[in-house]
Amino acid sequence: MNKLKFDIALHVIDRLLAQKGMNRVDLAEKLGVDRSTVTKWFMGEVDIPEHRMIPIAQILGVDSRVIFPDARILEKLSKRET
């Protein structure tokens, strides 16, 4: 994912978290990852792994394309889950 798309995704995640009354620590807990992992995503130290994209969207109650509009990645991921 290029930097601009990644930054937009992070912004959308933050907005959706706020709308749900959640924060980044809540997201980490629901994903079963350490909060430092989520912090690294938001600090730009590492990209969100592809296998976390659909679970993030599910936690936030939106279609994954709302956050991650690159349909090729999501198509590939959703086929793995079925």
C-alpha cells in the first residue's frame, strides 16, 4: 500500500474508532495484538499486515473497502478466508 493510501486508511480507522467510542488500545485488544503493534502502525514504523485488514474492518463494523480501497488485496484476502 502506498504511503498516501496508508495514511488515509489510518485516518479512517481513527475516525471509526472515535465513532464507536473506542481507542487504539481497544483495537489492539480486539485484534489480539500488543498495543505497541498498533502504535507502530500509526507512527508509520510498519504497515498494517494484509491479514489484519479484514479483521480491523469487522471490528469497526464497516466493509473493508471503506478503509482499504485496494480491492485486489481484499479480494485475495477474502478468498483465503472462505
